[in-house]
Amino acid sequence: MAKRKTTKDAVAKDKVNSLLKNVLPTKKEDKPVDVLEQATEDKGNEWLQDQLDALTKENEQLKLDLEKSLVSYHELKNSPDAPVSEQDIRAGVVSLFKDIEDNFLGRNQNRTRYLRADVKILLDKFLGTFPFLMKK
């Protein structure tokens, strides 16, 4: 078994050597090559200035795109046709229920229980909480 293993190893070494005989050996460097330093040595400061100009231009374009996106977002958010999230609706319902419950139980400024609801005030609260109801 050991003889078979050494035979395989010898065949593998011969194959590797035959494949690598036309490849020139490379010189290993101990320290890593700094790409930026090498590029500035090869092309001087012009390359660095070109890269800086390109990045500055791209940065300005990204700032303009961000500004446009923010304006579009605020226009959409503040428009009457803005979509209302389920979370906002749920928070509004909870807020209205708490307000009605507090007034019924007397937890208000006057410390008075309100057993009957005034429909106009209640509708105004609904419209204030859910502005999308005024679309009709």
C-alpha cells in the first residue's frame, strides 16, 4: 500500500514539473505592493487628480439625486392622496378609543363623565385623525 502511494506521488510530481517547466519563476516580495503608491509613481499626480475629479463629480451627482428624492418624498408624504400605512390607522384608532374611553370614565380636564357623545365633535376627531376620510 505504501509503495502504491509513493508511486502516485511520484507520478503527480512529474506531471506538475512537466506543466511548470515553461513557466518562469516569479520573484516573491516580502512587503505588499501599495496600488495607490505604484499608480502615482507610474503616472504621477495627474492620475490621482483625475480620480479625485471623477469622484467629486460622482459625489455631486449623488447629492443632487438625494435632494430630488427628498423633495419627491416630502411631496408624496404631504399630499392628500398619500397612502396611509396600516400602522398609522391602528395608532389613530387606539388614540380615538382612548380619548372616548377617558371622557366616558371622567379622565379629562373637567373630571366629568360624559355619558353621551356629541356627534359633531366625534366626527371632527375622526376627520382630524384620519384625513383621508375627507377625500369624498
